[in-house]
Amino acid sequence: MSADLTSSEPMPSDPLWTLSATRLSALFRAGAVTPEAALEAVLARMEAVNPTLNAVVTPNLAEARAAAAAATARWAAGEPLSPLDGVPFTVKDNIPAAGLPTRWGSSAWPADPARVDELPVARLRAAGAVVIGKTNVPEFTSQGYTSNAVFGTTGNPWEPRLTPGGSSGGAVAAVAAGIGPFAIGTDGGGSIRRPASHTGLFGLKPTRGRVARCDGLPAILLDFEVIGPIARTVADLIAVMRVIAVPHPRDPLGAGLPAFDVPAPAPCRVLYLPRFGSHPVDPDIATSTDAVAAALARAGHAVTRAAAPFDPDAVARIQATVSQSGLAWLAEALGVRPVSGSLREMQEAGARLPAAALFGALDAAHELRRTLSEVFDRFDLILTPAAAALPWPAAESHPVEIGGQAVGPRGHAVFTAFANIAGLPGITLPGPHAANGLPIGAQLLGPVGADGVLLAVAAALEARGDAVVRWPPLDPP
């Protein structure tokens, strides 16, 4: 599943639900497969495995079938809207899609259907891609697992009793299980990268502002949160980014960024940070990330192992202050209070924070950005584990220990938030699996604007067989 192989056969031998977006596009172009046939295969797959996983919580069957029929007609006429015309995908349930409710994982949030798409969804629909449904999230996408009182708990396709992580847990579970070749999710503190690691996928957190946003939900994480793609191949990540990574006047965050492009791969200077201070890392994750570092070295990159050049506890304080303040603002300004007890505690803690605390966190964020700017003056990329823990029981919000050491609610998430605070792009690379068979991913980060460089490096590792996406044992093809 790691390679998007072409074939001289007009009809693929593998089930259509197993094929990547770029492979489907090639088959549509050749007239060997229609978007309607591809959609029906994916919907049948969803019917077979979604009751076990609870990944897709709001199906979009009638509209998807109509969209696939229209795409079939366009391909037959030789007039596709884009290479993604007719390709099915899912949308995370904190990203509005017109005609579908956006529940945000909370019974406190209005259940009315969205009136308009958020911009990336609108752009994908304009490219002909077919929305097959919304995927599950934790309440207000504010935790690192995927469970809520509205839709219940999402399981990991590799072991449904375990979590796929969060908050893009439904998105990764869908893609890993074959419910659509790609999904779009959000990442406000690692919510694409960690779940992609827990399910063995590629997941891209774009540079802040790279994917323009408007008509979305309240920004309770300020500009730390971005929209990005999750897929089984790097080529699919690139295909989606070519559609959604376009500036828009309603989102000034992208002003000044170079146009999205994927350059030819070139040797990079990689700073490898295997641990963050005294924070524990699962031994299997440490071994797997070491293997990814070795693969980068074999591919011609210069890898330097070192300690983190910043204080990870200071990063945690910034993230906590912003997330608590955001929930407090949501409750006060919009009258929406979290349902779950742990989030109510976060919201109440945020209400007690003085304005000076948020100002101090933002000032610390600027200092972190300056520090990382200096790091990227000496290195091209940063490598870390994507998550500190392997997947834990699906209904539990976090693991209570890692490697025999007690940890708090964000102990598993220690490696990811600094990229959100600094606005950096990051990608999850599938690495060697754990001894118990569970997938593990490494995180590769670049300076602001280096999204294409990350994709080029990832594609080269994928081509060498050093970043391999596999099918989970859940009813494999």
C-alpha cells in the first residue's frame, strides 16, 4: 500500500476501495473505472467496517452518489474539473460542509446543517471531489483521543479496542480502513500528526496560513490550528494540497508565503531530537524513530542527534494557556459550555486566568519562534517521534504512564505542539511497527513555507520503501 503503482491492465485487480486518489484518477482518465463504481466500493467498505470503528458519524450518501454521477459524466466527456474529480473523501466534524451538521463532538453545539462549506471543503468540491461523510472528534476537538457524548468512541483499525488518537481520530480511522483514500482534518497541537502515527498513515500539518480558511468554527486555538490532508500515499497528500493550498483574500495569514510547490529532493541537514528533556518515550517508538533517522541518513541527508533547543515545559504552558482561554472565551462569548467534565475544568481554569496570562503566553510563543528561526539557520529539517505513547484504550482520554513513568494528560503529546505555536509545517512518516504490531510514525518538521520540501523528502523515502503504509488486520483486502 506504500506505493501508488501503475498497471498496464485496464482494470485493477485490487478492490477499488484500496486504491489511492491518484490511482483512481488515472483509472478515471483511462475509462477503466468510473467515479460511481469507486464510490460504491468505498461505501460498501464503510458499511462493512464502520460499525466496528465508528469513524464516519454523519454519512452523506445521496449527495455523494449524485456528485459521483456528475463526475462520471464529466470524465466520459473528457472534461474533468481536476485530477481529483470523482474521488471520495471524508471531512472532520469540526470543518463545516454545506448541508451537513457540524457537531464538533458536543451536544452543546448547534446541530443545524451548515449553510456553506469552509473554504478547503469548497475548493475540493469545486475540484469535483466527493464528500462521503463527516468523521468523529472529541468534544470541541480539545483532547488527544476520539470519544464524545453525541457519537461515542472511535476505535483504531489496527485494534478497535484502542484509540486512533485525536482529535482527527475518525479521519485517520477512515483512511486506514479504506473509507476513502484521503481525509481532511485539523491540527491545533498535533491532531493530524499523532493520529496518523497511531494508524500508520501520512499526515501533513501545513505551514500556518498555507491552507486558507474562512467560514469555519470559532478559532478557540487562535492561529495554532490549521487544516491539512491525511492519506495512504504522499502523492495523494500532494494532489490535495495542490487544490487547497491556495491563498485567499479573506485569510491574510498566507500573505508572503511562497507559492506551494514540491521541489526535487535534495540532501538536507536534519536535527534529530529523540527526547524532550525528561519526558518519557515508549521504547518501541524510540527504536522506530531511530530507524527513520537511519533511513534519512541512507538517503543522503546529514542527521545530527541532539537535545531539544527549547524548553518543552514552556511549550506545554503556552498550549495550555491558549486552549483554556479559548474554551473560556467560547463559554462566555457564545454561551457554549463543554459537556465533558475534563473540558469544563479546562474552561473554568481559563475563566480564572488573567488577561496578562494570555499575553504572556503569546509573548513566549514569539520567543519560541525566534529560537526556532535560529535553529533553521543551521538545519533544514527537524526529526522527532510523532507521539510519545502507543495507542491506549479507546475510551480513555490519555495513557497514565509511558515506559513505566507516570505522565499527565498531555504526556503522549509532548512532541507536537511546538510546531503549531511556531506555525511550522510537519509531516508524519510511517516507521517500523512496534513489537506488538501497532504502527508508529516519526515527525519531520521544516521552517515556515517548507511544506513542499517535507513532501519531497517523504516521497523519496516512500519510493525507497523506508516509509511504508500497510493495511491493518481489520478485514484486510
